[in-house]
Amino acid sequence: MTTYNDLLKQIESLTKQAEEIRKSEINGVIADIKEKMQKHGITVADLRGDKSASPRTAKKSSSGSKVAAKFRSPAGETWSGRGRTPKWLAEAEAAGAKREAFAV
């Protein structure tokens, strides 16, 4: 009958084997990735998403642009409908009001 200690030794042995195989497979995967990157002209900056890295990624960013308000509170506060729901609207909804009642 197999003992607990025998099983622990097997686990340790298998863990070491698995780690060795993992390291050898990682080297192959890295080599494959490098080959494909070179073949297609991809750089590390392309993978990071750096906008200035390559002419292929020269798309205009929409960050920082203003969005029209979709909801307005009775006090005049506005919300575009993007991101976290503002406190005034969350409290109004908790009190039973419908979000559509605040639509602009």
C-alpha cells in the first residue's frame, strides 16, 4: 500500500519534471513568437500599444473628448451616461425614480 510520504515524494518528483518541461516549452514558444514578430515586422512597442511606435498604429485617440450630457438632475448636475453612475442619480433610483425621468 502506498503511504502518504510516498505520495509526497511522487508529487515533488512530478513537480520538478513539470517545471523542467515547462521551461523547455517556454523557450520554444519564445523562439516561435520572435520569428513571427520578425516575419510580420511587429515590435515590442506594437504589443504594448504605444501610439507613436509605428505608422500602422497612428489612429486618433478619442480619449479626452467631451461627450454630451444624457441625464440632468433637478439641481443642474449632468451625466453623460458613461462610467460610474453619479451619486445623485443612484440615490434617486434607490428612492424609486426612473432613470428616463432625468433624460435630457
